[in-house]
Amino acid sequence: MKKSVMPLLALAASPHELPPWWMLLPFLLQLLAIALMPFLAPHWWERHYPKVALILGGGTVLYYLFIRGDRAHPLAALHEYVSFIILMAALFIVAGGIHIEVKGEATPWRNTLFLVLGACLANLIGTTGASMLLIRPWIRMNKYRITGFHSVFFIFLVSNIGGCLTPIGDPPLFLGFLKGVPFFWTLEHLWQPWALLVTLLAVIFYLLDRGNFLKVLKVQKAPRQVSEMETWTETGGETGGETWKVEGWWNLLPLAAILAAIFLPTPWREVVMSAAAIFSWLMTPAQIHGKNEFNAAPIKEVAWLFLGIFATMMPALDYLEHHAQGLAQTLGMGSQHFYYFTGILSSLLDNAPTYLSFLSVELGLRGGSVNNPHDVLQVALQAPEHLIAISLGAVFFGAMTYIGNGPNFMVKSIVASSGVKTPGFVDYLLRYSLPILLPLLVLVGWLFLR
């Protein structure tokens, strides 16, 4: 038996060596599958996407365990995934127990105000919390004329860019806070780019939504087809006697518990979040879940796909960590370099480890360590330019793709499960991110990071 084992051990790579380049292929295949399969083979993908995630992710994990002899990376990825999915599931369940009834017509002005307020709320309860709380009311408000850009701009403003002003707002900023960045540093240094980008996106959304609204009003219907839609437009959107009120308001207590648990160490963080979700599920009447059309399909899809993403992106993160400092030294990275490199990688990888990787590079270039809170504080207070760029890149570019930030795919899944057609991965990128969001991000970089 010893002779049969020795050749395998001889092939084992050191945990400190980089994986071979071809180990990046599972991650690329996972991204391509998410982008293309819902379009090329939607029915096959609906049945088999868990298998794809398991095969690609499982192959990567087996490589790390048995070829590299490295348990640390898979265990760290598993821990991050479990924490991530527990947070997502807890917020999904609690938000599903809160039913917000809306009154009034979903005019372009009201829709724009709703998104701006949602962007502000994201700084208090996080982009994930705000997304889960507001996406269902957003769908109901626009149920007679909702289109792809309604869900896309919700993702832009509420699920990503809105949460730029506090460490609670977005996971990368929270990690920076834990490493030593002062709590109010983000508000002090990032509010101007935030205000400009939110304003520009709100104006663009208003113009698009106004065109959609006027188009709907011009639609001519035969007498037999006169329906709820016409009643809704003629009566100011007060169909069915809806009023602004909240049912299931007691779920604000478990929501507060989840937000407070973010500051707890593991495993207490996960225990409190799980307990809050269970409490919410048991206390919420079935009729509220019914009104929200609550079901497990969105969280199931997110859980499986991100299981594959967290597993397959380990080699990509290894390459990033290994080459980031050399790249910085070679290119003489300035603020815009940090902004774009952090941003592009945050669009495709988890923006939290990407943020930490480039924060580590910045501190290394200054002779400090990301694990020393004093070094982080010194950079934040005395030389914040690169840290500003890293923070903006991680948060803003997370909106470029569905996988750029956790809430994005969850919002897409909830909208799709409600029967609304949503843009696919490629459609999202080509019709919205590249022509609308990217030019605004370039403008932000040019104005604030030169």
C-alpha cells in the first residue's frame, strides 16, 4: 500500500505554489454557464444547474485537497460560503415576512424617488437587506409596466452603489472597518462620488421610465380588453383600494438582530442569523408569505450557483494575491489603476476578497500590513487616495454583472420567480452595464481619482 501511495504524494504541490493555469478553466466555465446556458438551453439549465456547480466546484476542491494537499483554502472558502449563504437566506426569509402595500400610481417621479430612498436605506441595513426588503414592493408598484430596466436600475442603485457610505452598506467596506478603517471614514471620503453617481443614474432612470410610462398610456385597447391596467391609470394607481401600510412589521426585530450579528465573531454570527430566520418563519402568518408570493426557488438558485463560484474562484484569487503586488510595482499604480483593477476583478470575483487583496498591496507598498490595524488607520487618515479608489472600485463595479455582488443574483431570481422577464447575463452586460453604467464609472474615476 505504501508503494501505491507514494507516487500520488510525489505529485502533490506545495500549498504555497500557484495552481496551474488550467485550474482557472472551471471558474471560467462556471461564468460562461451562468451567462449563456439560460439563453441557449433554458429548460436544461433549470434542471441541471446544481450538477454543473457541483461538478466544476467539486473538481476544484478535489484538486486542492488531493493534488496540492491543501486543506486551508477549501476550508476558508467553505467558511466564507456558509457565512454568505446564511446571511442571504436569513435576510431573504425575514424580508419575505414583511409585506409592504403601496398606494398611488408608479409614475416616473415616484419610481425615481423610491430608488433614491432605497439607495439611502442601503447604508443603514446593507445592500442585501435593502434589496430583500424593497424588491417585492418595487415589483408590485410597477406590475402593469415593469420591464428589464426596472430590475437593472434597482440592482444598480439599491443592491450596489447605494451602500457606499457606511461599513454596513457593503461587505468590502465592512471588512475594511474590521481591519481598522474608521466607521465614518467612508461617509467622509466617498459621499461626493456616491452623490454624483446616484444622481446621474436617477436622472437616466427617470428619462427611461418616463418614456415607458408615456408609451403605456398610449396603448389602445379594444372595449372587451379594458382591464385593470386602464382602471389603474385612470384612478391614479389605486386599484383594489391599496394603501401604504406594512404587514409583518414585527419582522423588523429579527432584521435588527441579523444586522447586529454582522459585528459578532463566527460562529455566533451565523447562530444568531439562523435563529432570527427561524423566528421570523415561525411567527409570520401564511397569508403574508402568500401575498409576497414567497417560495424557496430564488435562494435555492443563489445557493447552488454561488457554491460553484466560491469553489472555482479559489485559483483565481490565488493568482490575484500572488501577482497583485508585482503588477502594482510594474505599472506604478496610481489611484485610477487601483480603481479599475479593483473594479474589473470585483465584477467577476467576490468584491470582498478583491478589496482586501488590493488593500494588502497598498499597505505592502507603504511597508505596512493589512493585519495591523494601526497601519490601516495610518493609510486611511494620512494617505487615503488609494484606499478611496479601492473602496469605490469594489462597491461601484459590483453592479457591472449579476455575480459582482451577492444581492444582484438574488434580485434577478426573485424578479424572475414573480413571472417578470429579466435580462440575461449577457443582455444585462451589453444593454445596461457597458453602455450606461461603465461611462458613468469612468467619469467618476476621472473627476475624483486623477
